Amino acid sequence: MRQIDPDFLALPLRRLADAALQRARELGAEFAAFRLERVRAETLRLFDARLEGSSDADDLGFAVRVVKNGTWGFAGGITLTPEAAAEVAAQAVQVAEVSAPLNREPVELAAEPVHEGVWVSLYDVDPFDVPLRDKVALLGDWSAGLLAKGVDHVSASLMQVKEQKFYADSAGTVTTQQRVRVHPSLTAMKSEGAAFDDMRTLAPPVGRGYEYLTGTGWDFPAELAELPDLLAEKLAAPSVKAGSYDLVIDPSNLWLTIHESIGHATELDRALGYEAAYAGTSFATFDQLHELTYGSPIMNVTGDRTADHGLATVGWDDEGVQGQRFDIVRDGTLVGYQLDRRMALLKGLGRSNGCAFADSPGHTPIQRMANVSLQPAEGGPSTEELIAGVDDGVYILGDKSWSIDMQRYNFQFTGQRFYKIENGRLAGQLRDVAYQATTTDFWRSMDAVGGPQTYVLGGAFNCGKGQPGQVAPVSHGTPAARFRGVKILNTVQEGGK
């Protein structure tokens, strides 16, 4: 049974929370929440099978957030005594009092049932229990294997995070959580004459433990065995001819398009203009709820804080809201947004769907992304069947560079590998490919989604938002999918070369 680490539970969690919440009540706060958090993050980097650098950071502290006179107040601390917790609560109330004259919109929070419980994410082996030398040896062996097969250089990395949170609020909710995530990645590099290129593994970051590197959830030896030949083929491949093509997009690429064009666009704070300075607002404005044709009728997108091994999966969010699954796009129409408690009540949308998160005890929770996923078609086609339905097109795997405008509308994406499709068959790799579209044109051009057998959960550790900036882990599940008549750019020509 997975359990929360005893050394975290040994901290004076309840005593600190009781002291902070009691002081906030005494000072007239209408609502108060206490959050104690420890985040441990370790990163390893190797180059050509040799350790290049490592870091192991441990962030421990607590925060108090209050509402007084309809205004937010926030403060944080690191001294784990009841006296310090009470003082931090007083500071949070003072911030609210000082800010109140500037506040034009009284803060009210959507109702949430009281919760009490413990939640631990799905993993088998705590990566922090594995000796550092063993991790370095595994990455080194994988790198050496690639070098032995003719690549010029290999960079390898492993990121791992353990996040522990204790939360209590003045309504009576008390929760304790622990979640673990890992992200291994290897990139092979090779030059052939004047040509140079690289290719990265497609293995996504996941909410698993060290077992992910040793055969559970991904076959790294099989992927690495293919990488040198795939890279050599890419180097010799012809440059794409720009034009309009049908696309079959693998989950290893499509997850990022979902993230940028759906995930961020359907954060309600962004759609309402409250989030604007960091990466803009959204074209999917609130007046278009239940009206906007986001995509074709086969497009169904959910937000989910409960998905197995999802990077944004939690038991409860940082406002004490239980993790949920909810609809964002149904049958091609925008039907929902990602919400925290304030945004939910502000627009009369009922209960929050649990999308508040802070990346450290020194930051206030803000509205963050759930695991936003495109749903497969029951009994739907395989990737090979999707390709068979294309006469002239491109099959795209893996993410690389991308660009999207400040309203999450005009975009272009590249990838790791591209294959020419001719008469329903793959006809060798291509180079210098990017696809360009507007969000609605792209998703409306989708004419087929793969079945559950093609579904993969992709994602990233480092989704950025907010000022001061915060990063959040998030996953995006998707099947393979087919799109008709999408504009393909030649990136070399677009660069003026």
C-alpha cells in the first residue's frame, strides 16, 4: 500500500493549521485556508553517457490565504511553530485590509462540501528511494548504447518530483496528499555532411514512480533500439514541399496542440481577461459558451483531475475542492471551462471543478489546468486505418517547437518525425515540416479519431502561468486523429534559407 511518508506526517500539521485558522477568525476573516507543503525535485543530466550535472532541491513551508471584507490576503512562512503560523495568518489578514480599498469586485467562493481524507498518487517505486548511482548508471547505459550505434552525441535527463501537501480551511476541510512524477528523456544527435539533426524519445512524463524506467508503462529499450536508424533516415529524408495536406497526428504530437489551443483557451480566468499578461487571454470568450463550434462533431474533450497517472491528478485541489472529471467540448461545441471557486461563482456556473493550484508554499493558488484530453472513439480505427484513408498527406510524431498567438487562435507546430503518406501507405520520412492553422479551422477539419487502442497520455512538467510565474504539471490524453486539408510549411524556406 502506498502511504504518505512518515517524516511528513510527523510535522506539526494540525497544530500549525489550528493556530493559523484561529487567528484568522479572531481578526474577522470570512474565510481562511492553511496549506503546508514540501516539494522535493531532483534532476540529472548526462551528456555522452557522462554525468554533466545534478540537483536535489527541497522546498518546505506553509501559507495562509484569507478573505476579509471581500478581499484576498496571502502570506507565507517557513518557521514551523504555532506562534509563527498565527503571525503569518495576521499578516495575510493585514494584506487583505490594506488591499480592500482597491478592490472593485468582492471575492465570493462557490460552495464546496467539507472533506477529510488522505490521497496518494499511483506509483510503485518512490524514485527518491533509488540510489543516485543507479539512476546515473541506467541513463549512462542507455546513452552508451545509442553512441555505439553511430550517433554523434546523446543528451539524457531524468526529472523526478515528490509533492506533499496538508490543507485545512475554516469550513472544516482537512486533507493530506502525496504525489510522485517522473520524466526521463534522451536525445540523439548526428551530422551527415552539412546536414545536422536530432531526435528525442517519445516517452511522456507521467504520474508514476521509478518503475516507469524499468518496464512499467513504457518500453524504453525498444524505443532506444530504433532511434539511431530513425535519425539516420531523417537526415537523408527530402525536405517537404509546402502546401495543403491531410494529416494523421500521433498522440506524441497532438497532446501539445491540445494543451495550447484547448487547455489554455478554456481556462475561465483567461477567457474573462483576468489572465492576460502571461501568454494572453482567449478567443473562447464566455459569451460563446454553448454556442462556439470548437471543432467537428466527433470532437469530445474532458478536463479530468482524477485520471490514472495524470500529472494534474489530485485528490483535492488547493482550495479544498475534490478532483473531478468534466466536459469542455461535447460533440464539437464548447460546453464548459476550467474553474476555481471564485470563477465558478462569479459566472454562476455552480461548483468549482477543482482547478486551483500553487506550485510552492510561497505562492498563492491560481486557476490551473486539469488533465485536458481528447476522447477516443469507441470501436474507432487504428492508426494504420487512419493512414489508409489518406491519399496525399503527412503522419506526424513527437513534439518539438511551437508558436501560438495571445488569444490561443493562430498557431504552428513542428514535431520529431514526419512521414509522407501516399495512397494510404507511409512512403518514408520528410524533413522541415510545420503545420499551421487557426484553432477552430484545425479542430473542425478533424474527420476521424482513433479508438482506445491508440490513446496515450502525454504532457509536461512545466506549464507556465501567473505573475509571479508558476509552473504546473499537466497531462493530455489523446488518440491518433486525422485532419483534412491542413496547411504545411517548409520551415527552411520560412526561415529564408
